[in-house]
Amino acid sequence: MSTLIKYTANGATEIENAFVFVVDDEAVPQGADIIVSLSRIKADGEALLASGVRVGVQIEPAEAVEDLAELLPRLALVAVAFPKFRDGRAYTSATLLRQRLGFNGEVRAVGDVLREQAYVMTRCGIDAFVPADGSSAAEWSRAAGHFRHVYQAAADGRTPAFSEPGRR
Amino acid sequence: MYRYDAIDKEFLSDRSNEFRHQVSRRLAGELSEDQFKPLRLMNGLYLQLHAYMLRVCIPYGTLNVAQVRRLAWIARTYDKGYGHFTTRQNIQFHWIKLRDAPDILDALAEVDLHAIQTSGNCIRNTTSDPRAGATAEEIDDPRVWSEAIRQWSTLHPEFSYLPRKFKIAVTASAKDRTAARVHDIGLALRRGRDGTLGFEVMVGGGMGRTPFIGQTIKEFLPATRLLSYLEAVLRVYNRAGRRDNIYKARIKILVSSLGAEEFGRQVQEEWAQIDAARADLPDTELARIRAAFIQPGLEVLPAVSDSYEAARAANRALGRFVRNNVSAHKTPGYAIVDVSLKAHDATPGDANFDQLEAIADLAERFSLGDIRVTHEQNLVLPHVKQSDLPALFEGLAAVGLATPNINLVSDIIACPGLDYCALANARAIPVAQSIAQRFVDADRAELVGELKIKISGCINACGHHHVGHIGILGVDKKGEEYYQLTLGGSGAEDASIGKILGPGLNADQVAPAVDRLVEVYLAERQGEERFLDTYRRIGMTPFKEAVYVDAH
């Protein structure tokens, strides 16, 4: 199983990834926690969610995360896909999940997930990562926490510079 | 002038450390060039023909004395002795070694400068009026809003990997000195009927291979709602902008394909869902920023300085300089001085370290320590006492910076072209120089009046040729450099895209062709018409006939 980095206010830790991504035309494995596509959850959502395992959905860059709105309370996680690290659409998906749709579950970055983007990912409310560059939790944590200050309010809830008590 | 506090300084220091770490990982082979490229670009580092180029951000074109001195030091220490001011109010150093880049960024950070987001597919430096805070024409100080945008856009987590680069301009006067209508977003400050402050929002302007003039999607955006509205525009673009073809990835293509009305509707719909309390800047922060731009040190002076009037009457050269390079200040007894970086034998926009040192000294003595950069690649000393103008003129002349040609035919915008740039098809600098040489007679240049020539060495249009009154585009035709002329462009408040004059010319034919275009204008012009006005009245034909007369 692949490494998963979980990022919280207390830092990053490596844990086992319990979820299996199920390709659309494959059968769902018995008893495993699964991640499926948006189209699959739309088609088979009720059956999958009633099966007793934890269910997550993977959102591709071109897909509208708003389509998940009604299902979100029943999902264990939402995976936002980065087919290439340069494709920044998942940052909007993650931001909307947190700020507009009020999702408090795990938002996981999958695909071309590199330490150099750790900072912007965590700021957009992504709190779990399947790194493609072999990053350790410590390396990830250092990259994500590099800046002592931030200039704008974002999904991570950090206090922006303009609200810091020391602002002059 | 906005002063960085401990928070801003710690941010720059963190950024510099982060990049030093990334460079060491790249040099150790832990990052591929593909992975490193966007990181170095977002720190202003390009790989060019001969070396790395470092583009240093000059936020909305505003510099202080210590910053100019530091730029001079960098030019001398790490470059071949000069820097190149760009059409986006930044400065570039063309001879940088990758291993020096982290040290240079540290040296910049010590004087509150950086290279953050001067390249890459992110929100770039905000363009603003180089006369901000000095001209009586402005509705409000555009630097206040530009600084708010600088902070908001700096390492914006959602908008750091956009489909393509993104440029915002803020203009506050009827006379647009920012080229707002050829920016991704142009913001024009307006007063509402009730006296409140707002912005006209124009989107989708741009140059490159498919030029567009920006279209208004909001006539009056309340100024305090600026950041939430920008968030809405950027979010619609980040989601819907094309990512399959970099030549179709700018917002102008999205706006053009949807139509401005539909794009505006989508923005409005998105904007309505944004929590204003989170997204808009609190009034207290706006007030803090505004207070930073209150100009101290302006004295109460008589509106006219007798010593200055006597000096300009006695000294023809000073008189000419004043006619062309000096404008009214909002405060009686003061003037705004444009400093041309377009001497006839110089590279447009270049300044060597002696000149940069001199500018810093002169600004310290005569301009309350304030220096501005224009998008037309010149400098401005915005707060000069009229009585100091003769001494300032002598000081500028001593280092070759008193060229009296602002807005005249030799005040040419040119990109670095094939002399430096890996993308260029043709040289731009020698063509600019050949035109300037042809109009070296200052009386004739003044007779011709305002004439904006803009030269790009390739279709990417960094030299803004589309919006030149006369635009010149270098193209490669079977291994030879050719130049395509366009007429009738403008990047100002009367923005328009130039139209092609006719078949391409070789390098030697360009300056004579410009000469002929000017002769037609001088013969045809009526009253106070500029070249552009005459062209718009009489059309292309007389100009075309004059240039291609030998071809018949």
C-alpha cells in the first residue's frame, strides 16, 4: 500500500493508506474502503454507501466539486487529482470543499503530488497527501510550514498578516 | 511610500530561504528541470540565450533610494554593469548565474525587494501610474489599491498555478499611463454619483499573438469589494481557462470565446457566493495601507519659482527638457520629472550602475527619495521643487539621462529581442537605435510631437507593438530578419490594436519607412493632431503608398 501523509495542526505523520481506488469498470473489492470516480458515485452511490465500507470520491480537475454537495456528509474523504503538478484546478476544488461546501472530512491530494506544492496545498485545505516524490512526513511538514506569515485568508484558517497583532 | 514591517520582512526572508533550498536540491539533482522550472520562474529566474535572467519585482513601479542603490550594486556585482527596465515596471538582469541567485535574492530582501511572481503562471506585479500621489489628475491614489493587490496575490494558494500568467493594472486618471486595457484585468478608479469610490473592471485585454482590448464587465465595483471580485474573476478563469494549449490559455481567449457578457455573468454568479467578510480587506487594513502613502516633506511654496523661470528662459537645453520631460505636480511649486532611458545610442530601458547611483543621489536630493518606473521603460522623479529643476537637469545630463524626448519619436519601447532572448525571431534594439538616430534632430522630433513606436522581436509582443502608434514586429522569414509595420495602435485610454501596413521590410528599410510615415503625417495633419489622430482620420492608404512607392 502507498504511503499517506496526514497533515494536522500538530504536523505531519505517515500512516497506511487504507483506501483502494476502484477504476470505473472494475468490481468493488469486498470489505475494503474505496475511492471511486464522480460518475460512479452518481450512478451507484446508494449501493456503495450502504455497503458498510468507507467511501471516498476522486474529483478530476475538469469536474465540478459542487456536484458532490448532497453526498458530502456521507463521504469519508474527497481525493482531488493532480494529473500534472502544474494543473491548478484542484486548488479551487479543495478551497470550495472547505469554504463553500463546509466539508470537514479528509481532502486528499493524489497524482503528481510534489513537496514543492505542499504549502499551497495545505493552505487550500488539503490535509492528506500521497506524495509522488517519495517525500517523508518530516520533509512534507517542513515544506508546508516554511512561511511564518500568510497574506490572505484561505481554507486553512491561518491568520493573515493584516489580522496579526504585530502588524504596523 | 509603503514601508515593510517585521511581518513583510520575515516573509521575504522565508521566501529567500525556501528558494535557496530549492536551488540546492536542483543542483544536487533531486529536482528535475521540469519540476524546478515553475519554482525558478515564480522567483523571476528565466533561462535565456546566454545566461539566466533575473527579473526583479518593482511593486507598481515604486522604488526608494536604498533600493535603487542596491539594484546598482547587483548590476555591478552580478551582471555586466547594467539592468534593463521592462514594460511592466520591473528590472531585469541578463547575465546571472544560477548559483548566485539565492545570494542576490538575500541582497534584495535586505532592502525589501524580491523577485516573487515576476514570471510563471501566476498573478504578476500590478502595473500602476508612475505619477501616483503626485498628479492632480487622479481620482484616488492607485498605489493604495495596488499594494492591497500585492499582498492578496502574494503566494495566493488557489491562484499560483493558473492556466497562464495574469497581469492586473490600476489606473486612476483620465489619462491612462498603465496600458490598463491591454491587461488581463484593468481597473480604472471612478467616483460614483454619490461620491463613493469604485472601479470600472475591464477583463481580457492582452497582446501576444492574438491581441485583444479589454472589455468592461463591471461599470462600477465598490472599491471596498475589490478583493472578493478579483477572487471571483480568478476563480472562473482558473476553472475554465484552457490548459491544453499555452497560446490559448490566457483569460483573453476565455473572455473572447464566452463573450464578455457571459463571462461577466459567471463572475457575478461566483462573486455572489463569496463571503465578503472573509474575502474583502477590512477597513482598518485599507486605512493602514492608505496612511503609508501620505507623502511627508512637501513644503508650502509659491506656485511659480522666479529663479527657475529665469533659468529656463536663459538655457535653451533646459527649456527643451522642461517642455518635454516636466509636468505639473498637484502641489504648488513642485513638478513631476520624467527621466528618459532612451538616449539615441542607448538600449531602450537600460541603465548602467553609474546612472542608477546618480538617480538614487538625485532622488535623495531633489525628489523626497521617491523614484518611479514607467511601463514605457523610463523613470520618474515625482516630487521635484521647480527651483531645483536646473540643478536636477545638470545632474541628469552629467550621466546621460537628460534626453528631452518623452513621448517623442525616439522614446521607443523595445523588447530585448534576439540580442538576449531565446524566443526572439529578430533583433529589436538595433532597429530602435536606427530610428532614434534618424530623428536625432531635436527640433524636428518636437515638431513631430507625440509618436509612440513600439518594437517586438517576436510574436509574443513583449515590446507592445500591437499598441504602438507605429508598431514594429520582427519576424523570421527563411532565416532572415524581417519587420512588419502596423499603424494606429494605442495602449492608452483610447486603446486600439494596430493594423498591418503592408509587406515586411528588412532591417535597413525600417528607419527610412518610419521617416516616410512621419512625412505623410506632417503633410496631412490638421491643428493639434497627433500622428495617431491623423492616421485615424485619413486611414492607411496615404501612409502605405508613401512607404511602398518604390515597389510599384
